[in-house]
Amino acid sequence: MATLSDLVILLLGALLALGFYNKDRLLGSSSSSASTTSGSSAATANGSKPTDSSGNGNAFKGDPRDFVARMKDQKKRLAVFYGSQTGTAEEYATRIAKEAKSRFGVSSLVCDIEEYDFEKLDQVPEDCAIVFCMATYGEGEPTDNAVQFIEMISQDDPEFSEGSTLDGLKYVVFGLGNKTYEQYNVVGRQLDARLTALGATRVGERGEGDDDKSMEEDYLAWKDDMFAALATTLSFEEGASGETPDFVVTEVPNHPIEKVFQGELSSRALLGSKGVHDAKNPYASPVLACRELFTGGDRNCIHLEFDITGSGITYQTGDHVAVWPSNPDVEVERLLAVLGLTSPEKRRMIIQVVSLDPTLAKVPFPTPTTYDAVFRHYLDISAVASRQTLAVLAKYAPSEQAAEFLTRLGTDKQAYHTEVVGGHLRLAEVLQLAAGNDITVMPTAENTTVWNIPFDHVVSDVSRLQPRFYSISSSPKLHPNSIHVTAVILKYESQATDRHPARWVFGLGTNYLLNVKQAANNETTPMISDGQDDVPEHVSAPKYTLEGPRGSYKHDDQLFKVPIHVRRSTFRLPTSPKIPVIMIGPGTGVAPFRGFIQERIALARRSIAKNGPDALADWAPIYLFYGSRDEQDFLYAEEWPAYEAELQGKFKIHVAFSRSGPRKPDGSKIYVQDLLWDQKEVIKSAIVEKRASVYICGDGRNMSKDVEQKLAAMLAESKNGSAAVEGAAEVKSLKERSRLLMDVWS
């Protein structure tokens, strides 16, 4: 028979369990004195009662991985799946679902593809369709969340509920890729071909977005014909739905402040609880060291070291580290001013955001939060304004002239590219220009016209701020408790237009890191003046509020913490040091190769300690081909000789300075591909006879292609063939056997 103490223990256990499983609900609960914003610049005065994911007050109670049952239960005509690595494919999946709703009144599921099973893909109702928004990652790989689905659908005889065919299934594909990569949009293309081979029917043409040019314009050019084909195939009626909000935004001024997200990226960060640090729960890493790598000139390249001691984070050489930046102060102030939210009371106002249909549109950030935190930490307000967003917001213009300006930009592709893309105009800047405000002065309530845009539109139309990824430039074998990053600071001049002059544009992530470095070294933010005496504040390099939510990123007097997580990579050294290694990495493309060399240094030390001073005698050579503009840009110049000495000559670096170095006989510059060609007999022998592994890191638009051409030419010689045929085939074969690996970007 249970004693009283037994019953008390059981009761306490039950209460603790109940509190654990409802902690998110407790954090998100609204104050009883909540008020809803209305009729103001930040209005979300929608009296609709928030509903759960079913949209009708009845949550789906079936198998959570059975999307077909969910579609039937919740009367969804479309299921939009996304395979996304950085959030872009998810964004376009949501846009497709939203537009289907606004055009046809059709309700959709928007689904992370790894959260569902596809055995019942052959049971999708005839009056429904499946949409796949599939990004291609790296060199033709599916995104991490799509690997399992692609493996399943690619089987010779995939097992569906009623066989191995998909007769009757209707589908749409929009692929996301980058043409600087050889395997452009291969995941979307292969999925399309595979679904067709299994008997499914594609609706409309396959869409393909190119991130190297304009993903946005590719999507806009494709979507109208796709929706028309959907309407014809599934008997959708145009105009069957009016505009409906995706979210309800409520001001809750009396909400307990300790339960308000002020920039924290996860519930664990807000609660201060322990857990795995990943993309859903980044780690606020103390910055151990940071320094400038360039020794002169007007450019910056910085080296940072993130402390991961005690975090549980591990990494391998070749992995990427994701840095979660905030938005610069000036852009936060600008959008607050445009929306009339600059007063201390308004910017700090606590808001609760609820999705009216979470299966269509998820709230893109944790709530409750504040207007200031939304713009500083959660939404990508520093991105170039979307043409589609400008067209949507025209109806909220404060004047006819402003409405006409926004409508023109939203409908005239050329005007949009000249004014917005060429000028790198952010959303708030376009709204200021449309209203006749001066964007060359610091934005304030006094010099900025207020736009009465419902805040739920801002949440719907501005993308979530995503992390920036950098190749890790260290090895855990030498630095198990720190991650090193090598980042060149992005800064360039925009095009001048009739409405605004050319101005400096600063990359969001790298300038955030530059601010961290300047704070750590007690440096001032330099002005970009071009020799002018009176330089307005707006042309200085952007300043960021580095303290983070509740000052949680302040490490000590001058050092700060930076939110990070690690993304795994396949960019790996061969396990045996007896296999030759050929590395080509100009500029910051050298970052992972610094880690590679450190990896070999650690192995060499262990080998020598175990087997004596001749332990490296049978090691294969390691070649690094590096290039920069001139000597002052030579990254880690002081480290390479020490590495060469410690590896007893097994490591050799070849360097080209394109501007200050020697020239070819015809006077043209020498680049890394030319250094490679100069060593072609050695390189050819290493690849053909000794099965060398080749690595390319850096610029994917030009450099990597030029290097591949040189490789094709020298391998063609070994086959007595042409570079275009035999050489290209050899390069392709190296890639297929993972002996040519690439980590490139545009």
C-alpha cells in the first residue's frame, strides 16, 4: 500500500512533468491586459480569434508524420514541401502557399520535408497536388533535411502503400541553385525526372531559381504560369479569396519581462537551460582573440577565434561555422522611424504574434518579443527590398506620389533593377525615397514620413534573418576548444540613380564581425570619406549593438560573445598521409587549408613521438596554391614557413600576387591556375599515378572554373586527348570518386 510520502513524490513528479511539457506555452502566454494595435503605423488590428494548426479549432490527432491524413483531415488542397539549408527554400515554399490562398482561397500545408514519411505519396487525393521547393547544396547534394527523402525516392523500387508507382500524383517543382556550381539545380531536376518516371504528372513547367543572378526574378517569371496550370488542372477559381492576414499581432504591455524574447534565438537561451547547440539553439561563444590580417590598404580581413569550451560543440576540419549577426543600428532606427515606432515606449512595447494557420505560415521568430528586437535580431531588414513586397505595400503609401513610385517599382522589372537592386536599397530606404525623405541622413521621427503598414504585413513580407556561414580555418586536433574564422570584410559602392547618389554598401555578417574586432581592440569605426572633410554619419561603416539581449553577449570590458553553430561538411582530408594533397585556395579560400595543414601538423607530431624523427619519410607531398592581390594581403604569411619546417618539406606553398607580382611574357597577371599549370608535370603525376586528392576553395564564379579548365588540360595530356572531351571526363571522374572536392561561393 502506498505511503503518504510515496503519494507526495508521485504528485511532485506529475507537476514537474506538466511544467516541462508546457514551458513554451507558459513563455508564450499573453497578459490578461493585452491590447491590440490598430489604426497606427504598426497596426495588426485583426479581431479574428487565433486558431490552431487546423485552422478550425480542432488539432490534427493522427500520425504526425502522415501528411496525406493531415491534408484530408484539414481539407488542404496543396502540400508544399521544402528542402532547405539556409531558409531560402522554406521562404519560397511559404510564398507559394500564401499566394495559392490569396488567388484561389486554397489552403495548404507548408512542410519541412524531413518531418514526414512518404510511403503514402501514392494516396494523395486526385483533387490535390504536391509542391516541392528543393535547394541544391554544395556540389549537387540535397540539403540536410532532404537527404532521407531523396534516398527513398531514388530507390529502384521505392515502397509506397500500394506498390512502387505514383500514377495519378500531381506535382510542382521549384528548384533553387546557383549557376556558379557545375551541378546547377540538380536536386530539383533529378526529383522531377524521378517523379515522372514513377508515373506522376508535373503541373506546369519546372521552376529554377539562380541565386547567382536573381532568385526573386526567376521565381516571379515562373509563378504566374505555374498557378494558371494549377488552376486548370485542379479547377481552382481565381479570386475565390480576398486578402487575409497570416498573423495576429497583439500588444501585451504587462507581460512578465523575464518571459519576453529580447533577441534570444531559442527558448533555452531565454530560460538559461542547457541543451544541444545547433541551428535551433546557437551557442553564444566568447571571442578569444581577433586581429587584422591585412598589413595595409583600405580593405579589412580579420581572424577571429570562438571559444567552445564546455559548450558540447565539436567540429571537424573542413566544417563551416554559422555566425548569427544582428542588424546595424542605423537600419533598425530607419524601419522604426518609417513605422512610427521610435519612441522608447513603442520600440520596447511587448508584442505577441500568433499565426492564424501555422500549417501555412509559422511565426518566424520567438514570441512574445518587442518591436525593437524584431528589427534588431529577427528579421532581415538589411536585405534588398523584394519587388513583390513593394507592390503589396503600395496601398499603404502616405501619398499618391509614393503609391505610384512603389507600384512602378513593383511592376516594372527594369525600374526595380535600376533603382533598388543597383542601389542596394533596403525596404525602409525605398519607403523613405517614395515619401520624398532623404536617405543620406540619419533617420529620425522628425525627418521620416510614417507609413501606416499593418505589422502583420511586416512579419509576413520580410524574411527571417539567417546566419552567415564561414569555412573554419582551424583543426580540432590543434585547437579542440576554439573555432577560427578568416573573413574578408565586404564593402562596395552602389550604383547612382536619379533619386540617390552612389554610396557604400556594407555586408551584414562580416561588418558585424568587424565591429566585434574593433570593440575587442578598442578601435574606432573608420569613416569612409574618400577625402571629404564633412562626412555625414550615414557613410561611416555601420555600428552594431553588440551587447545582445539583456547584455548576455558582453564577455568582459571589451570582449563580446557571438551566437554560432557548426554545419557539417564533406570537405575532408584523406585519412592516410601517404596520399598526395593538392589545395587551391586564393584569398580567404585558404581558410580550410590552414585547418588541413594544422591537421597534418598534429598527426606529424604524434607520428614522430611514436616512431622517431624519420616518421614522415614515406608521407606524400602536400601542395598549396595561394594567391592574393599583393604582399600586404598575404594571409597568415608568418605561419606557412613554420608549417613547412615542421612537416619536414612535405608541405610546399606556391604564391601568386596578381597586382604586385611578376607578369606573364604578354604582360597579363599571374593567378593560382597559372601556378598550377607551371607545376603540371608534378600535379599530373600526383593525380594520375599517385591518386592525389584535389581541393578547390574560394570564388565559384571565375577562379574555380579556371582551375578546373587547367586540370582538364593537363589530364587530357595524360590521355593524349582534348581538354574538352577526355580532360573534362577525367575531372568529372575525380568528382564522382570524391577525389576533387570543392567549397566555393559566388
